[in-house]
Amino acid sequence: MGRFKSRLFFCLIISTLLISCSKKQSVSVDEKSSPEADILIVNGTVYTGELRQPQYVNIAVCKEIICGVYPKGKEISAKVVIDALGKVVSPGFIDPHTHSLSELLSKDKNSNLNYLTQGVTTVVNGNDGDGPVNIKATVKQLMGNGIGSNVALYIGHGSIREHVMGREQRYANEDELDAMKALMAQGMKEGALGLSSGLYYVPGSYSNTQEVVQLAAIAAQYGGIYDTHIRDESTFNIGFLGAIEEAINIAKQSGIHLHLAHIKALGVDVWGQSRKAVEMINKAKAQGVSITADQYPWLASGTKLHSAVMPKWVMADSQDAFFKRLNDPRLRERLNTEIKENIRRRGGPEKLLVTAFKDHALEGLTLKQIATQRNEDVVTTTIKLVQEGQVRVASFNMSDNDIEYFMTLPWVVTSSDGTNGHPRKYASFPQKYQEYVIKKKLLTVEQFIYQSSTKTAEILSLDKRGKLLEGYFADIVIFDPKTYKANADFYQWNELSTGMEYVIVNGSLVIENQQYLNNLPGKFVN
């Protein structure tokens, strides 16, 4: 009998231990019983992304998830402990407008290091109407390749238009519209964020408003948003305010959320119109239209030379047709007048800086300097340059007053519009921090973080991202507020930023002590 009792007691102990072990393995993020974390961040100055003063709490990460936000002093066991004393702990930044898809699809730049070192853990691609037509195939390639940051995708109006009807300068017919709408619906089913357009660019510029309304309505049916590079940010065609009005009308008619890409008043003709634009937007918002915008913190925009100054009609159809028109003596007078006027809109040839070209000797020179060097008039040089190869230019065309006014609006978030030849690709987030938080004190640290993470996640409907809260995905950055800075400029545009000491993507360390760990934990998000 004693032996039986001993065995029974032993079995009870074993059963209790087994149950205890089972409970430990299945600890949920909601349970307050201090699970062993994979990563524990202690002693940091924590901004949760909620427009609150910093908190002095510890953050636990279990696998991909933030499994606890604890007061200092609570004992938590962890495999890795990061001491963030004197550092800022923030949600990973989310960039709603990049052009990083080619790097993410590559075998050597898929780490997305130029964004990770800024603190960006999620990038959006497919902006300006340039998004992939086949979302499913693109995602499969990205995930098979491995990526360092998360990525979300738009389906591009320009892309599906070109897929259906080429680069013809005309409106779509009914059959073509039906084909485009079918592609739009398929892209939304495959996880696109919504529709992007580049109505300033060919071939999107050849469409009418109603074409975009019909495609935006499809995106709206699936809960998507409409992200647009508006038809005119200056006085190229319908004017800045006319283009804002068109974008609002598209949103009204389609019932979609409108997101204005890289909002700006471009060129001397429209400087100061930022306030009138915001009046129009606020009026529409009061009428029930949902509107937000993003902005990069630079005085210069960046684009290809032909996109900046060439009339849209000359670029129709193929590149051969484009070049043939450029060299047609019968068109020379018209071209001379229109190109010269487009250069004036951008502040003159001295305001167009060549930043990337196959002839590296021309990089760092203005269009005016190149024309003088070649002993040619500016229009002749421009026509020749665009036929010699892709020329990227920085166009110094914005005013400080407009930039700062847009930046203070709570519905305008941080972006880069990152392209080769412009420092915004490597340095937009630290540039905004250094210039407008530290130097000019236009924004507080919590406003900067909110505009760089939380608000952006809200706009894009990215579930469980953009905040440091229990149950959210562990996209976390830790930076030194004294050394976090941009190193890239217009003469050395591809210098990595510094001061971002730790970057965690989906619970995995990708940067530790400012060193990249060759880790690719990024996911497709929508």
C-alpha cells in the first residue's frame, strides 16, 4: 500500500510537471506570466508611436511578435538582451513611396540596406502608376529571393494601361477599359494595397479622369486606396490646384481613400499655393472624402531629364518614335519653345543638376554648365542628352515655406520616393530628423515617429504594424539620437546613413551595433 501511494504521488508530480511544461510552450502574448523572450530591449527611451511622451519600459519579443511591454524592474528572461540606455526605441519606419523593387528582386541588393540603415522596416513599391501587373508572380519571386525588409505593392495604372494598349496617346475604349478593370481586380485579389497612378508620366498622362475613376472604384471594392502622383504639380498642363481638384474628384466618384504622393508645389509659378491646396483638401475632408499625403524632406525633386522637361506628346509610342520626333526639323521650333518653358518652370537650367549618367564626368554639373561646356544652347544639349542614355536630374524647384507647411500637417507622413541619383533614397528619414526635429524644431520626436510609422500603417491598413504594443509584429528600431544622421547629399547620393544601432524585422535582428547581419526576414504585407 505504501509502495502504491509512493507511485501515485510520483505520477501526480510527473503529471503536474507535464501540464506545466505544456502551458509554458503555449504561452500566449496576452498572458502576463513572463515568458522567456527571444529578445528583450531594456533601459531605452521608448516611443510607442502613439503621439505620447516617451516611456521607460522594457520590450520583449517572442518569435515574430512583441509579447510584452513591461515596466522597468520586472524580471524577464531572454535569450538576447539589448541595453538601449540613452537610445531611442521606436516602431520600424514605413516608407509609403519607394522605387526599390528592382533591388529587392536582385541577388546582391535585396537586403534593402539603404532603407534599413534609415530605420525603414517596410517599403511600398509600385507607386507612380508603375506597379507590377502580376502581383502574385512578383510576390513569389520576392519571397523566393529573400528580402531584408517587408514590402507592400500597388498595382500601377500606367503598367496595366501599357499592358492593354501600349503607349498610345489616346483614351481607352470600352473593351480596353474592361481589360484593365479585370487586371485591377486580379491584382487586388492577389494582395495589392490599391491603385497607384502617375498622371504626370507617360502613358498615364494620356488617360482621362473617368478611366482612373473606374479603376479606382475596383480597388475601393476590395478595400484598397488610391495613391497618385497627380497630373500636374506645377503649371505643365492643368496646374497644381487643378490636379488636386482632379484627384479629389476621382476619390469622390469612386468612393476610395485618396493618398497624394510626395505632395509639393513644384516650381516658381506655384510657390505659396500649398495653403490653397490644403484649403481644398480640408473642404473635401469636411464633405466626407478621406485624404492623406506623404512628403520627402528635400528642396529638390528627382526624375529623369526627359520626364522633367520633354513635352508629353513627343514621348508617345516607342522610343524610336520619340527620338524621331526630337530630330524632326519641322518640329524644332515647337520643341524649342516647349522645352525652354518646361526648363523655366523648374527654375532654369542652373537648377537642374545631373546626378546619374553613363558619362560620369557630367555628374555634378548643371544643365547650364553642360551646355556651356559643349558650346550649345540649352535646348540642343537637352535633346542630345536624352538620346545619349538615361539622365537622372535633381530639380531644385521647391520653397522652404511650402515644405515646412505641408510637414506640420498631421495627415502628411514621411516618404523617400527613393531613386538613383538622389540622396532621398539613402537618407530621407534621418534628413527629416536632423533638419526638422533637431535643427529647426518644427516637429517633436514623437511627431516624427508618428509620421514615420504609426500614421503610415494606419493609411495603408497594415495590420499590427507601426506601434510598439503587445501583439504587434516586432518591427523595431533603436537609434542614437545624437548620431542618427544622413550622410548622402546631391554630390554623393548613395552614402548609407548612420546612427541606427539595431533594426529588428519580424522579430529577427538584421542590424546589430550598426552592422548588417546578412539576414533576410522580410515579408510581403498587405
